[in-house]
Amino acid sequence: MLTHKVNTGFFLAVLIFLAAYSFYQPLAWWVLIIPVLLWLTIAVIGSGLVQSGYHIKTYNRIQTTDKKIAVTFDDGPTPSTEKVLELLKKYNVKATFFCIGKQIEKHPDILQKIINEGHTVGNHTYNHLPQMNFFSTDKILTELKSTDALIQHYILKPLLFRPPYGVTNPRLARALKTTGHYVVGWNIRSLDAVIEDENKIFNRIATRLAPGSIILLHDTSQKTVNVLEQLLILLQQQHYEAVTVNQLLNIPAYEK
Ligand SMILES: [Zn+2]
């Protein structure tokens, strides 16, 4: 796996080599620009793709032939979560909810309901801010710990974390080493918060469906509720078992 350390180490080695070489043979300026651009391109792509494991190990799916998958919901709890819970109950499916701290403060009763109905709850930061990528490690730690504390109030301390937008960086990686969370990504991104057409969202999932997958949805709109019912019917027809992400990955969801 190409990590940030390997990329940066290789880049520095190339720069040292070029600097040494330029003592013997002067180099054009653009020869130095090429490795810088390559390093930057790899760093930007690696940071933006949660599956890359570029800054920290991430869990995105499992290799299996068993027809098991995990349905995950980000950014709740919201009033739409209640409809999601009704559907999950109707189709007898257990799912995972990566909750935002400030949303838990708004809808504590819904969080309690998620837990009572046997679903897993994970940490999705307190504020869910795009600018978190510029936060210090300490400020990121506050985002993580305050949400842990909120969840811990209802059940145990959560061990699952999902980075907002799937973006990671060295400071987030450092913070997560301190907290010890498992970083859970996905391999099927529904884009339910971006695409308007419900059929398109459903088709994105249906065409990518495979054993061991982790599906990313958002319990924030009626649109997703509608797509979810179609998805649950499809899973039933194709004899898939939907389990919590910790069950699929065989890792603990909470601290003992
Ligand atoms: Zn999110």
C-alpha cells in the first residue's frame, strides 16, 4: 500500500539525488517541478480516497463469497432516521449509523432508538466541518472525544469512526492513533446526498453490489428512505444478509 510516509520518503530521495546530480550537470528548473507535482498529486488523491489507506489503515470491505454486506448511514440522527429505522425493522436488517455529535444533542431520543433496535453506532465527529482538514491534532481530538462521550452516555465508548467526506490527513491520523478508533470507509458510495434521481442512486448501488461490501448512505432525506426500501427488497431477492459493519469486519464496535 502506498502511504504518505513512503510517498514523501521517495520524493525526498529523488530531490536529494537531483540536487547531488546538479553539482555535476546543471538541471533545468522544470526537472525539479515534476517530482513536486507527482508528490502533490499522489498526496491529494490519497487524502481524498478513504479506501486508499494513505494516511491510516481503513476498513472498506471484506473479501468473501458469503452473501453478507453492511449498510451504513452517515450524518444523523435526523427526523429521517426514524423512517430508516422503520424500514430496517420491517425487513429485519441491522445497520450501522455514523452519528454527528451535534445531531445527537438535537435528537437524543432518536439515538436511543437506534441503540434499542440493535443497530451499531459509530463516531462521525462533533461538527462535521469541511475545514476540519485544517484543524490541529488537538482540535480534531476534541471533535472525536466529545462525540465519543455523547455516545458513551447511551451505550459504551464507540470504537468505530468514519471521517467526514472520507478525507484523511496526517493530523487526523495522529488523533486517531491516540483515540484508537477503527477507521471505517466503504466500497459502494451511493452519492445519495449528491444525486437527485432516486433510480440513479439505486442503480449505482445495485450494479456494484457484491459479497463483503460496505454501502454508504445518509439518513438525512426522504430520497434515501425511498432508495433504502428498494435496496432492502433487492437484498432480500438476492438472498443477501445485511449485518452491522462490526459484524462484517469482525471487529468490536465498543470498548469493553
Ligand atoms: Zn458525513
